[in-house]
Amino acid sequence: MPLAVAALVSGLVACAKLPSPLPLPAKPEGGSLHLAPKAFKDIPGWKADDQSQVLAAFIRSCEKIETLPPKNRLGPNKKFRRVRDWLPVCTDARLIRPGNETEAQYFFESRFTAYQASNNGASRGLFTGYYEPELRGAWQPDPTFRYPVYARPKDLISIDLGPFRPELSGEPLAGRIEGGKFVPYPARADINDGVLKGRQLELLWVDSAVDLFFLHIQGSGQVVFPDGSRTRVGFAGKNGHRYTPIGRELAAIGAIPARRLSLETIQQWLAANPIAGKEIMERNKSYIFFRLLDGPGPIGSQGVVLIPGRSLAVDKKFIPLGVPVFLVTTQPGKTDKPLRRLVVAQDTGGAIKGPVRG
């Protein structure tokens, strides 16, 4: 089943299987993106999709692309062209009448070229769903609401190594300065044990360590307060440690058979085994910091509000943010129902690694 990614004079098509939303990365995590031209008429589901539904998402990405230096390459592969090449396409996108399917399809077919995407020749990849979780919380801690949602610490430093070594672009480091040296930031277990207490970083408190853990995986969510009011929290930074999928850890110790792994079975096991669950969750040393959001959301890594069903998280080491991507896969869960639609790369994720992964 192919996945297609369309970029300016460039697009990608690759095979995908979309299971239930699991924090499981594709293997291998590295790889190399290969592109082969693909005619739009040969992309399964292209003609049946209503591309007018994705124009709003694409225009939001255009607003970010238009702020970049015109001479910059949009992505590591030269087929993604330079920012200046995207500017007239973004201008034309705004001329399409909202909801006009014919105009939208002609726009993408006339402004873009599609390419089949593969990872070292392998065109199958892993595609999972993600969502905006809803947690129960309070502005002040008490015996019920005792798990803090932390803001980004001021001493957390993120470094993009691209300007130093171009081949390391897209692999940012995070840490802090200690004794004149750049050192790793505390891991999840250290933060859970209170290393950040007393620094006034608590935004609010929630009632479930498991729900908070999955908030970290999703990167954004809503918190509902006892009076019915709510607030949205969004990604503000991470501690820089490598993401470890706990589903793989649970399968490795025999807690849940690999064939039964799902969001629901993982949550159930963690709730039923709080002590062992804490240790399992802390095997994922990656830790996410948040900020309070006003207005619509959630907001992706590109800094735009995500559109349900039309925004995609990618590994920007291979696919730049803002690129239209046509997916040819199946609906989440144990189903063969096709999922074929145009989306836009607007987000990233700790588990999203590799050329054919979303």
C-alpha cells in the first residue's frame, strides 16, 4: 500500500500500514529516503480524495515557510527545492475557492510532482494515529491532583548541530551548562523523583501518572478542572533523552504479547501494576515540558494549529515541515478499510523516526 508525499516539483509515495495508535517506532530508525517519479493518475485513491479539505492546512504551513530565508533549502533532499520556489505556489493556493474540489485537485496536480518514497528501496513503513488527550487537573496540588505538568526550565538549552556539521542537521541536542560543560538534562526518573521541585515550574497538577505519561507521548492535550473549565497545554521542549517505546518494553518482559499491544492494553496494564508501571514508564527517559495555550489547538512542531485527519507528524531529517503528503494506507485498528488522503507534514514526534514513518 503506497504512501505519497507531494512537494514542490516533488512528492513522495511510500507503502504504509496504519495500526492502532501505539508509541512504537518504525525499524530501522535511520535509513535513507529514495524518491521515484509517480504519475498522479497511478496513485490509488488520488482522484477520490477531496483535496480542498487540506488547503487550509497547507496555507497555514505556507505562512511559516514564507518567513524562512528565500535561499534556504526546504529540506535535505534537493527535490524539495528552495524556499523561494515555494513562495509562488503558496500565493496560488490562496486563490483556490474554499471547498472547490476541482480547483484544489488541479492546483496540486499542476504545481507539484509526485514521487514514490522508499527507505533504502523498501516502500512499506509504519503509520500510527495520534490524538489530543483529555486529563483531569487542578491549579493547586492536593492528595488527588499530585502529578505536576512542568513548564520548560530556563536552564534547558537546545542546540541545532546543523550549522556546525550539515550532516547532523535535524538532530538537535538538549542539555544544560554545568561547570562550564554542556551536560545531559535530568531523565524522567530524576524528574519524577523531584529534581525540579522548588523551581516554580509547575503549570498545574493532574490526577493520573499514566494519563500524564501519554500526554508526554502525544505532546499536547486538554486539562479539565473540577468546575468544568478547561485549558489546553502544548509542547514547549524536551529534556533531550532518546525516546523509548514502552510497548516494546512490555512485550520484551512478557507482560503483554506483541500481537495484543494497543493503547488500551498498555494503559490497562499500567493502571493495574502501578509500581512496576512506574519503572516501565521511566525506561522512557525522554521528558516533555509544556506551556499553557490560549485559543485553538493543538499546535504542531511547525507552529501551526493541526487539522484533524489532515496533519501528519514526520521525521524532518527526511521530510521537511510544510510538504503535502498523500497517504495510501488503512484505517487504524484491525481493519483493511482504506485510508487514502492528502495531508500536510506539520509535526514531529519522539517515536517518528525514519523516511517512511508518520
